[in-house]
Amino acid sequence: MYIPFGVFSAGAGTTAFTSDYDLISSTILGSDTSLISFDLTGLGSTYKHLQLRYVARSSSGSTPDYIYSRFNGVSSSTYTAHWMYGNGSSVLTNYATNSNLFYAGWDSASSLATGAFGAGILDLVDVFSTTKNKTMRSLSTSVNNIVLMSGAWNATTLVTSMTLQNYSGGNFITGSRFSLYGIKG
Amino acid sequence: MPSPTYVPLANVTLGSTASSVTFSSISQSYRDLIVITNGLCTVTGDESVAQYNGDTASNYSFVQMYGTGSSAASNSGNNTFVGAGRCSTSGTTSILHIFDYSATNKHKTSLSRGDNGGTISSAQVGRWANTAAITSVKITALSGVYSAGATFALYGVAA
């Protein structure tokens, strides 16, 4: 009997498939939205790491727009980020320390061609640890820039929520998509 | 019961040299595609590039950032392909992410990393200025050809 790759045949009454990389939630915006929120309560009992995959475009004309995040709604100066990016002509680098937000990635601006969306992959390793500060890395693009970013929330607090917003204050436009995955460890 | 999230769709290991590998009739059931290549090819420091749905026209654009060990640089432009990573005579690790590939209301954005420990580390964004759903992906060695033993794996990431 042919067994499809990744699926294990088992006897009746047993779990036929186990997964260590699970889709937790996925949202495609049906209207422009300023704030994306994730309730992470209780996920730490199942997952060790999180990955956010997104496709996003800002309603702001600023190019690029930065997507920033906060954990647990905390807006005190406890975040740090460093990034380097290529803009098509040079490689540049920047940082933000003791910030009240952490930079998660970039998205595209409204000034770009219709249909052009930025995208990114944000990895949060050991995000549910209560003995470590929270670190992240991302690879993202505003379409006309590419950026490698690292960040940290200098707190050992259990993470229960995460929000995303555009730094410019612009909305994420209709069609933007945010998919959160949990990774077991 | 969890559903498969990161699903292998196709796997190719070359038994002889080939200039390209094409994944066709791609299922439209996923959110993103990921192409992972161990790019063994005949030219050191070569690039792997991707084209979609047989489109060979100048409908693609890119921005690249790379470091050679002595300098870092960035370039950009319009082209007949997007970057899919690197290949070399000693092999490379390249990962190409294609976002929302089955959407019909967006251009197709891709992010790739191409790392050849011998010569270069690079990252590239690509955009295919077409709202058509992607049904095929062709990976091509830009200067040389892929060698026997080069591997290409296509994954679908669940919606």
C-alpha cells in the first residue's frame, strides 16, 4: 500500500499524523487595519518557538514602512533592534536601543505599484521562556529594500500577546496577510 | 488533530547535469512555497534564478544584498528572473520563499538566501509583476549547469 510522504498509517483509533510545525492562525485582511493582535496565552505549553510569515502593504506613502511589535502591551523602553539592509545601491545599517517598541520587519508603501506587497519571516526563538530575554530575527522586504533584522525584548516575562503596527501610523491594507506558526521543541 | 503544515511536494536529485529543474502543476492548496536547493553546479560563485509559469519576459525585479568577505554591496534592477540563491562546484544552501503564490490579487514577492561558504553570502527580494497564481517554478543555473547530485525540494506551507 502506498503511504504518502509525511503521513504514517496507523491502526484504527490512533493518531494518524503528528506535527511539530503547526499553523496557529492566519488572517487575510478584508479591510484596512491599524493593529494586528495575537493572543498567545497558553501556547507555551505546546510550542517552544513561533514563526510569523506575512505579506503586507502600508497605507502610508513612507518607503519603506517599518512594522513594529510589542509583547504583552509593554511600551516601556525595554526593546532593542539592529538591522542591515540593501536598497539596491548600497548596504546600510542602523539600530535602536532602549526603545519602547521592537522593529519586526518592513512592509511596502502605498507609493509602490498596485499589487506590490512587502513580505517577511519573523522567528521568535524560546519565546515562552521565563528565564531568558526574548530574541527575534527576521528577513523581510519592502520590495525596494531587503533587510536582515535582529531584536530583543529585555524581559524574562512570560509572553501572552504580541501586536503589530506600522511605524508610520498607516494601516495594513486589505489583502495583507499574517500567519503565525508554532514550533515544538 | 493537526494537519500537515510544511508539506513536501516534490523532490529532485539530479543523476546527470541539467541546466534547470522545473516544478509544474503545483497544488494551489497552500499559502507559501519554499524551494530548498543544494546547488552543486559547474561554475563557482554562480547564481540560481527562478521563473514562474514559463514567463521569460522582463516582468521581474529584484534587490540584492551580499557580502564577499571583503566587502558588502547591494544592486537592483528589472530582469527576466528573480534570484533563487547560489550554486557552486562545492555546493550551497539556498532557500527561496514565494509568498501568497496562489493569490490572484497580488504580485508575487519572494525572499531568498543563498550561501556559498567559499565565496559569498547573499539575500535577495524578487517581485514578479503578475497577479496570476503560480503553477510552475523553474530553477536555472545562471552561468553554468547543475551537476549530478544537486538537489531541489519544493514545500508547501499551509494556509
